[in-house]
Amino acid sequence: MIIELILSKQVVHYQDIMEYTGMSRKTITKYLNKVEAIVNQQGVELVRKRGQGIHFRGNTNALLAKFPALKDGSQSEEERRISIMTFLTQQSSPILLDDIADHFFISRSTLERDLNILKSSYGLKLTATTEGIQFKSSEGDVRRLIGQLLQSYWGQEIKQNQRTGKMVRTFKIPASLKRYVDKQTLDQMQRVLNQFVATLKVDVNEYQYESLLIHTTIAIQRIRNGEYISHLSSSRLNGITISPSTTKLAKMLVAAFGCTLPDEEIAYLNIHVAAIEDGYIDLAHNGIVEQEMVNWLRTVLSDYDNQLLRNLTLHLRPALVRIKNGISITNPYCNQVKTYFPVAFDHALALAMAITKRYRLQLTEDEIAYLALHFESFIERRKTSRSDVELVIVCSTGYGTAELLKQRVMDKLPNVNIVNTLSVSELMAGPVTADIVISTIPLRLNGTRVIQVTPFLNDHEIDVLKKLSQDVRKEKYAREAFVKLLSPNGIITNSSATNKQAAIIQITDQLQTHGYVDKQMQASALAREQVASTIIDKFAIPHGDINHVLKPTIGILTSKRGIEWDHERVHIVFFVALNRTVESQMDDIYSYFYSLIQNANRMAALTKAQDVQSIIEILAHDKGE
């Protein structure tokens, strides 16, 4: 950013850079040192002189040519956090926060925020002394951490070998993790595991293969470096029975890599092999398997069909084995699942809490998001066509053509209700009342959507009609369903709350006072917040158990100053308090709701709103659309 600014303005001052980047003068000075080192490599000098400003001296053509590559090579926030984490695992003694911040050219506050996110997202464990902070954990903790990072950030590609025709899978290792996993070891490990998997009598899914590949690759490299699982970290493994498959894999690893596997390493390896074998379900012989789990699911789910019970059982069996053994997986679509399937995610969250209570196992957000996909499939299966978008057909070429057009519409848009088919003379006789009018002649009507079509209704016209019907549904029905849930009694403007707990307490107190939720809702919402974060983009959408909703509503809390929420700052909190009385309208409510929060102008207007009525007006109308 600084290079780009100087190249564009030619001469800048500290204040210009501070305003452009939003950083302090002290931090800018650190970055300018970095800039100087970069431009010097291109034969350009960075001049910093009082009275002359900050500028480049020399031929900047080479720098201009190089700049796109410099820009593309800059780290994202996530990449920086990975670098910080790997940097900490490599330190043999405590290091001061200021020294770490200087090393990565970031402010101390940014570093502290990154460390908090690393602690919550990856379980990074740090000890703090007067000499600084240090990553002091067992060898097992180090491997778990590296494994999580790899699973989150390595890129997988599958391509067909041109000579043999076989499918080949390759992985791209992040640069910051190449110290722990090199490509040669990874490629050789894949060959070993492919042979091993072929000997098993069970199917190995993608999660299991990746987990085993990551663990064994890291283990071999750490063993080569003399970094073994210690007796202390593996004490919980004592007394376990080593699977014959584990013994077979250990022998294959020794033969392939020429190293010795201590008993602790074999016991640790056994965890991953056991997760594969214990989690396997043979559908050919078991049919609807695990009847005990199926029966339990019937007691905890409020609504289900046999397919949902079957799918959840098939998913949960290996998942619970995996979680029990401390094997984590990542879900690259977790945020999208939370955003686009909120009802399904809520059902999955409720099931996760029930699993914690019954099995004493804590599911991560990634695991919950995978469960949510099964619930979304169930929701989609239950959907029935709703003929609530009204359409009138106007045709000037005779009854036969009108009937053909009507049949085409019914076939391609089954959720549209055709209320009338009119000739031109019938149209002239009286007004038309419908959401959409399709006509074979040019036609203009006040306040009604009209589209001119051919009698044969081509594909382009069908697409336009589908889009129009979706717009009608959103405006006429979805907005109406959402706005009905708003009440001045459930809205708090410019709250003084500074953190998520205070915000949830304030909004639930308000809703309880006015009879929307019972007194248990507050505790329920706070408990759910501990299981999975309710941040979506820059907004928070907390909620509790639907059994604590007395009267459905959507509570709203705004804050101009902002509220600290899981290491982010939010300005708008929507408290979703819905129950089964609005179940048939749930899709409409969430459809309109998410179109609202994706509109930056309306959300900015909400934050600035001075009173409750202004908030309702902003949400109920298409201002800013």
C-alpha cells in the first residue's frame, strides 16, 4: 500500500501514509524500513528528509514493472497468522510481543488480536513471563497444531496421468509450513498410504485419508529430527490394543523411510487407524444401522424423516470416533453454510449440544456445519410448491395460442398461480389485478410488472419470468413476513454494551420484559454462543432455544462505537427469536433478512439511526436497494 501510494503521488508525508493506511507513525516507520529494503533491490532509493517529504529517487520503471508481483506476494491476514504461529513454534526461549510485532511489521494491537484468534481457532497454548511469551507444549500438541494448519491451507488437485491414465492427487504445502512437511516426503507417503488403504477391508473417506496422510508425514519428519512423542504426552495411550492394521502400516513406514518407530509413535498412529476402522459402517450388511443411535436421534430431533435419520447416523458414527480421538477436520464452507442455511445450522447446533450432553464430546463449528448440510437436505425435501405469485396472460392470437402459452408457463413455473387468460377485448373491458402480466403484444400497466413474450415462451423469456417471480415473492411475501416480526419494543438504539455478553443480556432483558421470550432465553443464548460463533460478516445474530420463545420476533441492538464479539467489532446485533408458529414462513423470513444484511448502505443507515422508528423504516422499505 505504501509503495503504491508513493508511486501514485510521487511525494508524500507521514500524515498522508497514516491517513491512507490507518496506522500510527511508529508503525509507518517500521514499514518504511521494509519498503526501503524492497526498493533498493530494484535500484531505487527511498528518501526520507524533513522538508522534502518521502519519495523515491532513481529509475522507478523497474519498480513499476515489479510492483504487481510485490502486491500479489503480500500476505493476507490468515497467512500472517499462520506465519506467526509457525514462528512461535520455532522459538526455543521467550520472546517479547514488541519484538514479534517488529518482526512481522505490524502493530502490537494487531499482534494481540492475531494471538487471540489463534488461541480460539487453533487452541494455540502460550505461557507468559516477564521475558515474553513462549509456545511450550508437548510434541503431540505441536503435531496437532501443524496438522490443523495443513488441513486448513493446503491445496489439493487431482489430475489424470497422460501416460497411464491413472488419477493422481497432489497437495500444495503453504510456504510457512515447508519446514515441517517437504514435498518429497509427502509424495512418498502418499504412495505408502495408497498401498496400505488398498489392503484394508473398509472404505476410507476423504477426511480420514487426509488426517492419516497429514499425521504420518509430520510424524516421519519429526522422528527424523529426533522429535518424538514424549512419555508424558502419550500417557493416555497406555493399555490400548494395537490394531493389526496399525502394525502393518508401521512396518510399511519403516521399510519406506528407513526409520525406527518407537512404541509411543505406533500407539499414536493407532488412533488414526482405529478412527477409520471403528467408524466404518457396512451398509450392505447393516441396512439402517446403529439402531441405538437412531432411537436416540428420534428423541432429540423435533422433526425428521427416515432419510435424515439414516444420513445423520452414517455421518455421526465416524465423526464421534474422530472427535473422541482428538482428530479434527476443517470445513472450507463453514461460513457459507452459516450464512445461506441458518435454519439448518441452528438445527445442527441443537443436535451438537445434545451430543455434548450425551457423549461428553465437543463438536467444532466445522463439524456442526457438516451436520447442517444433512438438515438442509431434509428441509429441501419437505418444501412444497406454493402458488402465491399471481400471473395473468394476455394473448392476441387466439384461444389455441393462449392455451399453449398457459401450458408452457405451468410447466416451467409450477409455483406461479395463473389467475386468468385474457384476450385483448377482455383486457380492454376492465382493470387487471395480478403480480405479473405476460402479454404477446406491447402493454403498459400502472404498478404492475409486464413482460412481452412470444407465444412459444423461449428460454430467455422463461428465465426473465423466473427472476420476476422471485422478486415478487421477496417483495410481496418475504418482506411482509419479516416486517411483521419487528416491534419498537424489541429494538435498542446506540447501546452502551461493549462486549457480546453484555449485548446479549441487554437485548434478552428487553425481549423478556415485553413478553417475547421467557427468562431462560438469556442463559440459552449465552450457552449457544459458547458452542459456535454467531458472527456473519460484520453482524452478530445470536439466538437461543426456540422453546424459550413466547412470541416470535427479531430483536435489534445497534452501537455506533461497536461491540467486541469474538475478536471482531460489530455495530448491529439481530436477536433471532423464532418458533414453530412461523415455521411455514421461515424461508421467506431468512430470504429477506439476508438480502438486508448484504446491503451495505442499509446496514450503515441502521448504525446511524437515532430512533426506533427510523430503524423499522429502513428495514421495511427498499431504501438503498
